[in-house]
Amino acid sequence: MINTDDLILDDDEVAAMQKCGYTEEEAIAFKGVYNHYDSHFGKGDGKCSVALVKSMVRALGISMQKDDEDRLATLLDEVDENKDGSTQFAEFLLLISRMQAINFCNMNNAAADRVQREKEAEEKRKAANKRKEAEKAGHRASLLYLQDQDKVFDALAKKQAEIDAMPKQANSDSEDEGGGFGMKHYDPATDGPYKFFYWKHHKAYLDNCKAEFDAGYKPGRTRTSSRSKPSK
């Protein structure tokens, strides 16, 4: 990204800008590009040359042939209004205007394609950043949720242990697969941390219990469970 914050136009450059029909923003952008290439690919003297413009055109993906270089040399001579044998930035604006008018080396299409590619790349970067932020937020929310659930998991594990410790006759009405409340039996010795066992084996059952409770509960009266014990 070329910094143009400190760039200003002198009187000759403003006159050239107006003659070409460029806005001040466009002219400043051109000056930023011009100074950048002059510093890195030119002699740093503020003068334009065929080699300097060739470097700029190459950035658009255009390779100039010998005939193109001869044409460019002719254009440079035509915009050299003071005929000092060199082209300064004001005259460079006139050169760019001429090159755009004749679509020199198909540069207008190449420039439009580059702008479109940069726009698409920026949109992809924004979308990727948005996805990353959403993933981070989801991870943070999941972590907080799991931390908040630790007490619930501990209480459920404790209750399960109490049921497992009850005499067989006392809890035979509600046992299923060796566990209580119709839930799969949890063995801390073999099943690992209860929070993971809960998500795999108990969560769906407890969610169903909650759904049945929510569906059957009416304010002001006692709910009758739909899961009645079998008659003795």
C-alpha cells in the first residue's frame, strides 16, 4: 500500500490534472505511484523515462514489445511541453491520459482486471476474518458453557453414584442398563470424566425429560409425570 497522506500538488500539477479531467484524489494517487516507482525503479530525480513507465505497466501484467517502447517514447516526447528532454509529474499526468485514451497495450482492461482481483481478494480476507472471529466467539462461548456445566456434571455424577449404591430392590423400578432414571450406567473407573460421558449418553435423555416437563407443566397445578412407574 502506497502512502499518499503527505502528498500535495503544485500549480503545474493542478493545471495538468484539470486539463486531463482527473480529480484531486486520482491525481494524488497517480503521484504516489509515480514517486514510488521513481524511488525504487528510476533514478529518484523525479523525471520520467521509458524504462520507468515500462516498470509501471509491467505491474499490470503487461509485457511491452520493442514497437510498444518506440510508441511510448513518442508519447513521452509529445507530452514534454517545455521540451527540456525529460518528463516531470505534471507531464506524466498528460502521458497517462494519452495512454488511457488509446488504451495503450490494453492497459485499461488490465487495470480494471487488477482492481477487480484486489476487490475480490479484500472481500475474501474480510470473510475469512469474520469466520475466524465467529469461530473464536463460538469457542469462548463453548468454554464458558462447559465451565458453567461443571457443577451440573458433578451433581449428576454424585446422584448416579448414590443410585448405584442403593440396594437392588430399592432402585429396580427405575433402572435401565445398570444405571438410574433409565440412563446408561456411568462407571468412573472405565468411562473417564463424566462431562464427556454426559454428552455422549445422558444429555439426550435429560433433554427429553425437560421437554416432557415443559410440555406438561401448567402454572398453578402440580404436574403429573407421563412416565409413571409400573404397577406392582
